[in-house]
Amino acid sequence: MSTVAPYGTWPSPITAAMLAEQAVGLEELWLEDGVAYWLELRPAEGRTALVAGHPFGEPRDVVPEGFDVRTMVHEYGGGAYAVHGGTVIASRHPEGRLYRIDPGEGPRPITPDVGDGAWRFADGRVSADGRWWIGVRERHDLGEGPAAVVNELVALPTDGSAAPRVLVGGRDFYANPRISPDGHRLSFLAWDLPWMPWDGTELSVVELTADAEAVGTPTVVAGAGPGESIWQPEWSPDGALVFASDRSGWWNLERIRGDDRTVLHAAEAEFGYPQWVFGDRSFSFLGDGRIACCYGAEGRTAFAILDPATGELLDLDLPHDALRWGPCVVAEGSAIVVIAGAADLPNQVVWLDVDARSVEVLRESVTLPVDPSRLSRPRAFEFPTEGGLTAHALVYAPVHPDVVAPDGELPPLIVTAHGGPTGATTPIFDLGIQYWTSRGFAVVDVNYGGSTGYGRAYRERLYGAWGVVDLQDCVNAARGLVAAGEVDGDRLLVRGGSAGGYVVMCALTWTDVFAAGACYFGIADLVPFASGDTHKFESRYEHMLVGPWPEAEATYRERSPINDVDRLATPMLVLQGADDEVVPPSQAERIVDALRAREVPHAYLLFEGEGHGFRQAATIVAAREAELSFYGQILGFDPAGDIPRLAIEA
């Protein structure tokens, strides 16, 4: 017989400690000589480890204990290692130096010691003879502020015998330097402020000598500014360039061979993704020249094999249909390795052999801690929003096999706004969402206008309308579920981090829809960002999202919650990393000062040693338990379990 208990008070076996200690982040795949490599973000260890594995043995750590494989280029990093002949070249955090790790030997540095984080390296490749590493260097030793940061492509000897040498410079940003199979050409992406890489990138090729010298002026072969975004250019085994372009409105795979540019498969689907980090890969080449790939359509991810000769796309019969972060697809011979999951599958490193038709799981991000009957599975939710348009979300109902709510009670709803804002939420198994649904909360994870996965036009809905469209879509998602009788309209909550935290501040300032909100490293004032108080990569992001600075200064001020605090009356939990270079703590402190002055119930948690996104196990636990306690106190219920009571200031 089921126990009767109010929503929000249900006992749950999913603890905050599980979120931090049992789950690991899986990202950045590599495949060489039958061995797969990947990175594991381990909150319990406070680092990211490099791991190697294959279907015939247990995975092993490649780097020693304490070695944190991470780069801070663009602050978000990615592309932190490369493998060649079993030798690893990896960036070590926080110093930023590159280290060489030969089989059976310990790490040794191959770049100069110029001070922690002064030189940062990412997205490198090693020449066929193993002599040269070519990749992105970001310099922070030339002055203060975003304008003083210099990005360039460099070559350095893999034995550390000389300092890095600049190959290509003069542009604001570079990515994807790739050496052609014959070693004579280097392709790369470049773009300039104010554009982000999903606004517009240029794909260029430059001649390359055997001693890693660039010869002549790079030639632009695809992309022409903000009208076309190029994603992941790669050399095919026969020397053609393959990449995804969104010139059709969707990131579709194309090929350049000589003067011929061909669309390999036209579809209203996304074979490319927003390049927030280096190292993501949505396609790779099998030994027979076919392309193993993933693509997004209608909110789901599919894995397939594309024949570039015919354009035929063959979907693979996999239960995996969602990504946790960016895409990870690598191939070699008949093997394909991906990182993916599904609604009832945690993120996994999956090895497929297309000839043997075998599938092996090399690693899971988390072992399911509960019976599947306790899991809430998402459903796609399309809802009407402003302008006669439709927006997208995923809805998770509260689930508990042994507890029911009192008759007539509707659950509280947590509206989640993802970060970016150029990003997306996916239907992958998320222990963090199950933390809420197992306690009796409903969750709606909103892919508001501006999200990726629905074509360039949907992504551009947010242009000029940041703080408007995203807010409206989050509000309308909640209202749609209230109107359908699924959730309690008096107990609506909103949470989000970074750009999602900005949505939280906007929602609690300019609407009376929500009872409370939790803001993780959110933005209170857009003006400092427009005037350079952030990192270089996003220093002009708002040019498209809000308007050019300073011409649109009035709009920046109108869209900044800090300038309208007289309307702020809804309880807010504010959580912030002390070392955040993307959204500095000053943003949180200003909104907290306003909450305190207006005597609005609030709490502020500042976590030392944390940046933009929490990585330490203790922080993850403290933040999640504080959020649950905050919701319970505001909505008037006592959460089950040993949850520390958060001190709320009023």
C-alpha cells in the first residue's frame, strides 16, 4: 500500500552526494590503434583524468593521480589532449603548460613555465612524423582585459626542445587546426569579434612545410562572415575537406575537393553544434571512407553512417538518442566510439564494431543508483509562445513507486533555463533532474527560442531579444502546464546557471509568475559585459543578442535586472564561484545587495575555488541541498532526509 505524502516531501534514495561522488563527466574522445581515450571529470577527486580503454580489458588512467587534464582557452576549454603513437600531449590545469606522456613514463613539460595560465594551449594535432604539435595558443601575459588576450596558431616540437613558434595570427580566434594526410596543408577556422563561432566562421587552408612552417597567405575556402557557420573541418583519408555548414539554415555535411563544393546530405537536421568548447566531434571517417556521424532532429540525437559517394544516410540501431554536452564521435577501421545516453541510460562511452555488429559499453558516467521504476522519463512538449510561434521543452513528472500525493494536490514545478544562451537541453538521463522528480517536483527543461538543434532561424529568435524571448518562453512553458492541470500555478519555481541564471533574475524581477528561484552564477547587469568586464571569447556576444555597443546602451540598461530592483520582490537563492572569470562575483553581489535592501527573502552562497560551473564534490552537495532547503522553506514544507536547513536572510 502506498504512503500518502505531500509533493516535495517524498523520501528519495537519490542524494546530493550521489550527484557529486557517483557521477563522472565523460567527454573528448580519441581513437588510435584500437584504443579509445576519453576524459573523466571526477568531482570527488577535484580533477579531470585521461582514461584509455578497449572492449577487451578494463579502462586505465593515463595520467597520474593529481594530474588535471584541462585547458582554459576561451575559459571553457576543451581539446585538452592529443594522442600520437601512444604518446599523449596534454594540458595540465591550472598552470596551462603542455606535458608529454610517453607509454610507461611520467609526464614531462614541453612548454615554458611562464606563470599559471599565462600561456594556454588547446585543440592540437601531432604531425605524422611525431615531431610537431600544432594547435591554439592563448596568451594572457600581454596586459589586462579582453583586448590584451592574443589567440594564434602555433607549432612546437613535441620533445620540448624549443619554444612555440607562431604559424598564423592576426585574427581574434582560431580553432580546428588540422594537418592534411600528405602533411603539406593546414586547415583551420578563424573568426573575429563581435561574432561567435555559430554566427560566422571562415575555413582557410595554408601550405605547410615538413618543419611545420606556414608558407604564403592562407586561402579562405568556405565561410564568409556572419552568414555562415562552419563546424569541425576534417581532412578525409583521400585529401578532401569535410565539414558542416549552416548556409542552408541547418548544419549539413559538405565536402570540398579542389574547386568542387558538394553537400553530402541535405536535411532539416543539425550535423553541427555550437562551438562552446574545443574537441567536440560530430563525425569521423571509417576505414572504407564512409562517415560515422551524429545529428540532431526534433530534440533527439541519431547516430548514423553516411556514404559520401551516394549521400545515403543509414541510421544505426542504438538505444542512445541524447547527448550530455557536445557531440563525441570517433572512428577507425570498422570501429565507432561515441559518448551518448538516453532517458533511461546514463552517459556512456560506447564501442561499436560495424563489421562484427557488436556493441560494448566501456564506461558509464554513473551506475543507476535506483530501480528504473523510480525514474521519470521526459516527454517532448511543444507549446505556444509570443508572436504565434511554438517553442520546445522536455517535461518530467514526479515519480515514486511507494508514495502518492494527497487527493487533489498538484505538484510544484521547477522551470529550468539552460545556459549559453546558445545551447540546448537534451532528454538524456540526468541524476540531477531525478533528484527533484523523486521528491515530488515536476520539472520542465526549456529549449527557449535561441536554443540549438532546431535550425538557424530558431537559434536567431534570440538575436536582439535576449532577456525577452527566453524569459517569455520559460514563462509560457510554465503557464502551459498550469493550464493543462498538470502543476500547481501557485508553486512555480525557476532555476538556471549563467545565461539561465540571467533568466532567473529577469523572471523574478519582471514577472510575478514564480514563487522563488535559484540563480547559479547569473547575470544581473549586462552593461559590464558590453564594456569588457568578461573574458575575450564572449566579450562581444551581446552584439547579436542585445545590440551593438554603445549604440544600444539604453537597451542594455533596460534588459538589466539590477536597474529595475524596485520590482524585485520574489525570494531568490544566489550561488556563485569566487574564481568565476566569465560572470564575476560582482554580478551576484549587486543583486544580493538589492535583495537585502528591499528585505526580500534570500540567501547567498559564495564558493571558494570554483569558477564558472561547479566542479568540487563539496560544492555540488552544498549547493543542491541549499536549493532544496530554500524551496521547502519558501513553499512551506519540510524535505525528507537529513537536509541542512539553509539560513535565509529577509
